[in-house]
Amino acid sequence: MSARDTVLARVRRALGEPPSDAKTIEAEAAALVPHLNEVRPRLDDSDAVERFIEKATSDRVTATVERLPSPDALPTAVHQYLDRGDLGPRVAAALPPILRDLHWDALELKDEIDRNEAVALSYAEAAIAETGTLVFPSSPTVPTLFSFLALHHLAVVRADDILPHKEDAYQRFVGRALPRSLVLVTGTSGTADIEGQNIRGAHGPRYLHILILDAS
Amino acid sequence: MTITYTSDHFKEQAHQALGEPNLQRALDRTTTLLQARRARAYAEFEEFESTRDAASRIKDHVLRHLDHYLERFETAATAAGCKVHWARTADEACAIVVDLCKAARAQTVTRVKSMLGEEIGLPEALDGAGLERVETDLAEHINQLAGDRPSHIVIPALHKTREEVSELFREAHGHGRRIEEVAELVQSARLALREKYFKADVGISGANFLIADTGSVCTVTNEGNAELTMELPRVHIVTAGIEKLVPSMDHAAVLLRVLARSALGMEITQYTTFLTGPRRPGDRDGPEEMHIVLVDAGRTELLADELAPILKCIRCAACINHCPVYGQIGGHAYGGIYQGPMGSVLTPMAASLAKAKDLPHACTLNGRCVDVCPVKIPLTDLIRTLRERIWQQQLTDRPTRWGLGLWGQVVRRPALYRLASRISARALRVWARGKPMIKRLPLDGAWTKSRDFPTPEPGGTFMERYRRGER
Ligand code: SF4
């Protein structure tokens, strides 16, 4: 017997009863999460964007947030961030065409990311107000590594894409083919491995700056 | 590769741990912090109890239909382009991973610590195959340099103080400096490990959850090392226990909410990643091959056993952080991979009951672990069951057997028990000579070696006072 068949046979023997049919099992599974409000924090009526900002900038998530009136304001905002940190003009960018085609002339935007890149700019397709989380589905336009390699991570998200809960964000991707990697980013790379002290910039970004685009 | 368990030397190891001032300091600093953080997360999440209920029921449901979910996951993961492997034993799992590394002509392998990997002895197997193994979690990096085992399932270098880490990095990172700040130590490791991520041919990780309906592997980390390990090498291998399944991402969401809060007092970890298959056409990153090894290694045996609820464990370590015994002796005393209450139940599975016979006794049955377990595992009941088995299988040392046998005779006769406790309570008061705590118990010196026994109160035994209506 193959290892697969042995393990499955052992499981069935251990469970004893004959297996239920798939439909029954699925109905039972669905019944386990029927009242979503019992299994997640209730968000009072505050607006999702405000809650997101509050969470993302909390002392536990430690991101900084800037709200831009329209996508056109993005290049200037990025430029100012670089100036403030004296980071030079170079940015590794992973943006959808509509943002890539803005007027970036004052900056040096590149489509590849180096292993010790200083600044990366990438586009989050959604965000979660519950926890102040950005959602990055991998794609040829936005590769996963743009969220991990640079010391400064600048993330762009549209205000309309900020959703209340995790489940709302999953809903966007489940059903249609799930992206190869779906990464939920909440703040910066951190560790508490030495004496439980929270330190930022363990392997990934030390700084996360979120640029929220309001619809113009 | 089978790892060496030293759980049969528990008593010596625990005794030694009590005498190590560095360890005591590290334990004290960390467990206090983690308890406070969890308490805060609990207080801030009003729906914690109902979420915990749901989390527990989800895990029960999956175990009851494990065959269904395993097959469902295999189908979905295969459709996404993964290759799914099955392993009956720890050795078989290691052999599969080593063969995959050889097939990839790998020289350097990066690894994210997973408890299953530790349990099956994967680090030893990779070393044995002559591969350069690079542990990428900061704590595991420290342990690898020190030649230590993890002492805690979530904070594996909890036993190390910053001073000790500094000493290790000074040489290994080649800068020769004595770093005092924790932040600078982290930076030193960042620089040393970055090159390795790019050099590796194979990345090996574990899974916090396997999503049955999408075939995805879910990992949660704070450092971001998992993603660098999973994305950069050409081949990615996941090893996971068969109990890691959940029906869907919505079910995972429930478990994720209790996991991070219970482990570190966080609402969510910094990174939660769902991987569904290898690199797709047009992708600019991701591995070309993705393998998932589903491992039994004793789990199906547990499934048929009264101890089955331990298979619900999501490895959050809350029970460990709240265990007063762990808080005193730390992780290495347990002599295996798993520590504290969950370790006392899992080590007998991973090693053997005979090897681990002292662990279920290293418990005061105070029940704090049960109160904090996010999936409601009745840990103290499981520990009691193991104690009975140890007794039945005559694994207990002779003097203890003799003493417990006598005690058993006595407690089965209420009148005799009352008489005996009356006599011993009075005897102990005499022994204590008026002091509130007894430093050494007569006939049971081991019990009081590292703890004091409260002197019985005057006024007789509980039963005597109860009958007098005092209580
Ligand atoms: S037994 Fe419960 S509390 Fe302990 S690690 Fe497992 S899930 Fe966490």
C-alpha cells in the first residue's frame, strides 16, 4: 500500500464511523461560521478608512499614513517622503499601469528590485480596517518581493478598497482563481525573539508608509 | 532522522535549570511580558470567548472528517500545481525532503522553523545529507550558532539573554563587536542572513493551516523571513502534520484571530501568507516547484485515542507561557521539542511514554493552561490520563509506586482517609514548629526541594471544619 493509502486508511480506522458524504460535511462546516459577528471584533459605525488609519498607526502596527485627495498627488507625496528621509531619487516600483503612467519625472522609478533596495513602492489591492492590514495578491505587476526586500516600504491603496474585515478581503479573491500568493501585511517586519523586546526591521521593511488614494 | 529525546532525564534537567541565573532571568523577563500581553489582547476583544468556541468547534469538526479534508486538500493543491507527498513516519518525511533537495541539486537550503520540522528531526536529516542548512528565524539562527535546541515553541531562544546573543554574533557575523542593544543585534543578523536567502536552492517551511477547499498553505510570521524563504529559491518544500487542515479561508480567519492573541497578545501577526501553487506564467517571483509533504508520524494513533483533543493544538504556546512549572524550569528541561502542558502530552507521542514518563507529573493541575487554550483542549484531563497510563504500565519508580499504592488504599476508604489526613495535618503542624511554610516534607524531600509546602492551618482538616460549619 502506498504511504497515501496507508495514512488515509489509518485515519478512517481511527474515526470508526463510515465517512459522511461531502455535502453533509460541507453543510456542517458552513454552520460553524454562521454568525460572523460572534467571531470577530465588532466595528462600531466608524468609517472603515478611519478605523484602518487608527489601527495602522497604532503603537503596535507602527505604520505612517498619508491620505491623498487624488492619484495625481502620488508622485509628489513619494518625492516628499524620500526628501524627508534623505533617501535619494531611486524607487523600485510595482504599480498598475494607471499609476505607473503618472508624472514621475522627478524620481528614478525602476521595475526591478535589488536585494538591498532602500525604497520600494507597491500597490495593495485591498486593505482590512479590522487590523490595519494591507492585502497584496501576487501578480506579474506586483510581485510579492516588493513587500519584503526594501528597508522602506511605501504602499498605495485606494480608499474604496479598504474593507471592514478579513472575510471581506478574502471574498474578493476566493471564487475567482486565488492568486499564487496572497500576503496580508500588518506593519513592518518585527521580532520579539530576544528577551521579548519588539524590534522592527528584522528581515523585511523597518518603515511602512501607507498612501491612501481618495477617489478623484 | 530520529532526534534524541532527553525527557527521561527530566528531574536532573529541571534541577539544573533552577540553578541557572541567566535562564531564570530570561524566563522571568519573557513569561511575565507574554502573560500581560495576552491578558490585554483578551480584554480588548469582546468576542474572544465566542471566537474561541468557534475555533474549538472548527478543529473538532476537521478531526472528525479528517479523511475528507485530506483528500479535498490534495485535489485542490494538485490542481494549483503543487506536488503532494505523504509520509507515514518521521523518517519517511525526512527522506522525502532530502530526496527532493538532491533532485534539485541543492547545496544551500534556507529554512523557516516549523514545529513539525523540529519534531521529525529535519534539521538533523539535512545536516546528515551534507546540505548547508540556514535557519532564518532570528531565534533559530541564534540556536543554530549556539548548538542549542529551541526552548519554547514560539520564542525558541527564550533561554538566551541579550548578552549571550551578543557573544555569539560577535564571532559568527565577523564584526568582532560587543553589541549591547537588542535592535543592533537584530540588524547584525539581518545583514548576515540576507545573502543566504539569495544563495539558497531550496526553501523549507511549515504550515500553520492547510486550506482544504483552495489547496493553499497558510503561514503566519512576524519577521518576514518565511516569505523570503518561500519566494526566492527555485524549489519550495512544505512539511505539515495531517491535523493542520481547515475547511476554508473563513475558518482560518477565526483561528487566526485567536492564534496571534494567544501567542503574543497581538491582533494579527505582521505577515499572514496564503500560498497556492508555484510560479505562474508571467510571474516575476515565486518558486518553480512547490512540494507539500503531509506527515502522520503518530497522529493517526492519537486520533483513535482518548488523547485525540491534543491534535486540535495550533501551537500558540499560551499554555506554556502560563504554566507555573515552565516558568520555573524553562523549555530544555522537558528534553524534547514541545514544552509545558502541551509538551507533556505530545512528547509521549513523538518519543515514547516510557521516555516521557516524568513530564505528565511535572504539573500541579492548576488548570491555567486549560483556561487560556484558544481551542479548549482539556490539557489537565489529558495529563491525568497519561498519569494513569504510566501507572498501569508500571513505568513509575518503585518508591513512588509503593507510596501511591498505599495512598490509593487509603483514599478508597473515606473513614480511613479522614483519619489519615487528621493525623498527617497534625503531624505536619508539629513538624513545622509554628512556621507558616514547610521547607522540607518528611518522607518526600523531592517535592519540597524547589518549593515550600504550606503548613496546615490550625483547627483541623477541611472535612472537620466543614462539618463544624466553618469552611
Ligand atoms: S495546547 Fe492550546 S494553549 Fe497550548 S499550544 Fe496548543 S493551542 Fe496553544
